[in-house]
Amino acid sequence: MKILIAEDDLVSRRFISKVMSKYGECDLVVDGLEAIDAYMMAIKDEEPYDLICLDIMMPKVDGVKVLKTIRELEQQNKVEPEKHVKIIMTTALGDTDVVQTAFDYQCDAYASKPIDIQKLIEVLRKLKLID
Ligand SMILES: [Mg+2]
């Protein structure tokens, strides 16, 4: 599978990519603007991402805005719901309001940092990204 990891913190980015690289090819970006660029580039190349791990607190464009933008683009491009990219929000914030907003904008799951690998794998199974 093709995975995009958007995370501004180096340590978290390294950790998430180390875990996720077992399951697919990972692209790494460091802010929300790059995340949107990478998403659009993949669409243009007709090699869309299967999964995006999206940090909420990021420079330039925050994760919730990136999520909202991607869902809007999917709607504009008439992507069938079952083909929508799976998006897992990640954050160290215990901010339930922000997490609720992310679910309102149709993220698929939420993982709090530090990431619990076992829980993350369960989420991947639940989203049918792995067996
Ligand atoms: Mg961050």
C-alpha cells in the first residue's frame, strides 16, 4: 500500500515511518501544505495514497484543515466513498474537541502520541488496510 506520513516532529516522523514501512511504501512530509501537495501529486500521477497518517498540530496548514481539504477534493472529483483515502489523525493533544472536529470531517481513526504500535496495527486491521 501507499502511505503518506505528515508529521512535523522529527522523532515522531521517524518512529511512525519505521512502523509503517513494514506495511507499505511511505512518503514523508513535514507540514500541512506539503501534505496537500503530496496528495494532489499522487492523484495526478494516478497513484493515490491508501493511507495518510496526519498530525493535527503542524506548521502552515494544520492537520484538520488538510483533512477537510482532502475530503472536499474527493467530493469535487467524485471519488466513490469506498475509494476515499483512509486518514488516521495523530496528536499528542488530549483535546477532545479537535478530535471530534476531525471525525466530523470524516477522518477514519485517531491515534494519540506516543503511538502505541499494537493499537495502530489494530486500527490498520479495522480499516482493512492489512489482514
Ligand atoms: Mg506536530
